Amino acid sequence: MRVIEVRRFGGPEELVPVDRPDPEPGPGQVVVAVSAVDTLFVETQIRSGRGGEWFGVRPPYVPGDGVAGEVSAVGEGVDAAWTGRRVATRTPDGGYASHVVVPADGLLPVPYGLDLTDAAALLHDGVTGLGVFEAARVRSGEWVLVVAAAGGMGSLLVQLSKAAGAQVVAAARGKRKLDLARELGADVVVDYSEPEWTDRVREGADGRGPDVVFDGAGGEIGRVAVAVAADGARISAHGASSGGFAPIDTDEAARRGLTVRGIQDLQFGPEEYRRLAERAFDEAAAGRLRPVIGRTFPLERAADAHAAIEAREVLGKALLVC
Ligand SMILES: NC(=O)c1ccc[n+]([C@@H]2O[C@H](COP(=O)([O-])OP(=O)(O)OC[C@H]3O[C@@H](n4cnc5c(N)ncnc54)[C@H](OP(=O)(O)O)[C@@H]3O)[C@@H](O)[C@H]2O)c1
């Protein structure tokens, strides 16, 4: 089988294809022949050496934490009926691989009508996106600001907010991304690489600012996104792609009546993870939620995928395909 290894922390060129012996499932395990591998922005940060300690990662390692494919072998104690089934799964030992060995009790059947690529795209963004969306309790008629709105998770949050009857201000960088956000239903689009962009957010959101902020960028972008929110707003400060989470003054937040949730509120236990993933799959299979897959790359070209993600070129998500 083929896997992609990070030999040492560094640039995308450190992602190197290597051959390994075909895996055998142990008791309670299955082998999945992988069709599509999820990739995440945070994986580029870890590969570059930022956050490796926080995530407990040391090279050499196989990156990635989620795949979709077909069960090709089952181990002792596993129902043989799994063989040949379309599944998605987290991959604790790395997912950038043509085959993975995973515990059978973590398998998520991929419903009829959902592509394996779409299932892979939803494994993280669908779960986290639904998690933050449910917690924010978005109501019909409210104004929602989605920051990094054309990213993997942001593109889902725009759709979920519209489906709940909210009005959406989508903030992202560049025309292609703003066009995508409009296509997904955003009522107002704002380019946050332009100065005073939050003035346009406030104007767009009835002149008083959004009731809910989903911050998928963090840093200074996140700080001003929180500042423009209406008093009493619910904030999800989960984003750190700009280099760190949004700095939020807790006294100021309390004075303004803001409810703030952060990355620490996004740790889902196995049952909750399964519920959210199944909901994301069902919504997508029914055509109510569309994961945006901007680019796919052959597994061997994982380095090109990371380069494209880092260059912020990708609309929605990049996936690796086998
Ligand atoms: N996916 C998950 O399950 C998960 C879980 C926990 C936390 N998060 C956080 O949630 C956010 C969204 O996650 P995602 O995986 O869906 O990522 P993503 O939105 O697909 O990619 C990150 C986006 O951040 C924006 N960005 C803003 N400033 C940036 C900068 N200085 N450098 C690079 N990018 C910058 C870029 O959009 P523009 O080009 O439009 O600026 C980029 O496309 C991320 O901040 C991530 O850390 C995600």
C-alpha cells in the first residue's frame, strides 16, 4: 500500500509517498480501501512545525484523520457483512494512505445517494460545523456573520444558517470566494482584506451588527468580527487559520452580554461525534447540504494539496483521491 509520510517538519515537499506492506486487520478491526482522504487547514500548520507538540505529533508520521472508502477485510470478531460496504471513518494512525486499519466500532456507513468524496469532506467540517451551528441556536430572521465563509466549514455554515431562515453576511478574501458565498445563499458578501470591512458588515446587518458570529479565521480578523457583533450576540471563536484564535476580552464580552464559545467547546465524545456525522451525511444525501470540494489531488500529490491550501487558493475543501 501507499502512504504519505511527513519526514520532518517543514514545507509541503516534506510530504513523501512511501510503500508499506499491505495491512492486516487485528481483532475488532477492519481494513478500508481508501477512495477519498479528508485534508484540513490545520494539517498544513502541524506539518510546518506549528502546533506539533500541542497535537502530540512528531515526525516521521502519516498525516490525516479521516477517509472514506470500502471495507476490504475484517478481523476476528467483526461481522463479515461489513466487507464491501461503503464507509467513512476517523483514522487515529493517519489517513493519507491507500489503505487504513481502523476499529470496526468507529465505522460510519455512507448512505445511499452520498458520494464517498462528499462523505470524506464532511468527516470533520460537517461534524464541527454542525456542532458550532447547533450550539449557536440560530433563529429565523437573525443576522449571521460567517468569517472565512468560502472555506470547508464556512461554506457549510452559510448553508446551514440560510436553511434556518437567517440572513447571512459572508466574509472572505477575494472575488472567487465571495462569488461562491453568494452562490451558497449569502445575502451580503464582504472582503475582509479591505480596510474598514466591518463597517460594511454592520451596514449589511441592519446597521446594528450580527446576532451570531462564526469566526473561522481568528487573529485580528476575528477580533474585529467580534467587535462588530450586536450586543447580546452569540460568538463561536473556533478559527485560528490566521495564526491564533481571536483575542477576546472576557470583561468586555460580559459587559456586552456576548456568549462566547471557543475551541475547548468543540471536543465531541464518540456518541456525539457519530450523531453529528450521521446528521451531516443525511443532510447531504437529501440534498440539503452541499460540501464544496474545490480541488482533488491524487494521493501521491499530497504536497501539491498542502501548497494549494496554504496559498488559500482552494474554494471549500481539497481532498486526496486514490
Ligand atoms: N475543520 C474543522 O473540523 C475545524 C475544527 C476546529 C477548528 N477549526 C478552525 O476553523 C477554521 C475553518 O476550518 P477549515 O478546516 O474549514 O479551514 P478553511 O476555512 O477551509 O481554511 C482556512 C481559511 O482561513 C482563511 N484565512 C484567513 N486568514 C488567513 C491566513 N492568514 N492564512 C491562511 N488562511 C487564512 C482562508 O480563507 P480566505 O482566503 O478567504 O481568507 C482559508 O481558506 C480554521 O481556522 C480552523 O483552524 C476547524
